[in-house]
Amino acid sequence: MRRWMMAVVAAAAMMVLSGAVASAEEYRPEVRELFLQGCMDEGDRAACTCILNAMEKQISEEQLLNGDVPDDVLDVIIHACINAAD
């Protein structure tokens, strides 16, 4: 799953280079949509939405766009959402 995440992060970063990065809990709509599109190439909507919602609570948009996402945090999020979908 990390391969698509890096592609999503790169595309999102390019989209917002000239804009301010949101500091609110929820990512901007264009970042959310880009993430979901990339995620759903490898997963289902429910799991991807779960991952996105959990990421918004633990990882700032700035961290996401900078590729500054701790692997251990991401692993816990992904496994919890996949297990919840089963």
C-alpha cells in the first residue's frame, strides 16, 4: 500500500505547493479525494475511508504532503482498518 501512498503524496504536494497547508484535523477536499482515488486502486472504499479518517486524527496534512508519515503509525492504521473490514 505504501507505493500508491507515495504517489498520492507527491501528486498532492504538487497541487498545493503555492497554497498554505491546512492545519485543521480534516485534510482539504482535494487531498482527501486524491488519497481515496489512489487507495481504492488497491483497496475498497470502506477500508480506504477508515485509513483516511484515522490518518487525519494522527497525521497532519503537512506531514502527509512532506512524506513525513511514520511507518509504525501507518502500519497500525492500515492493519486496524483492514481487520475492521473483515
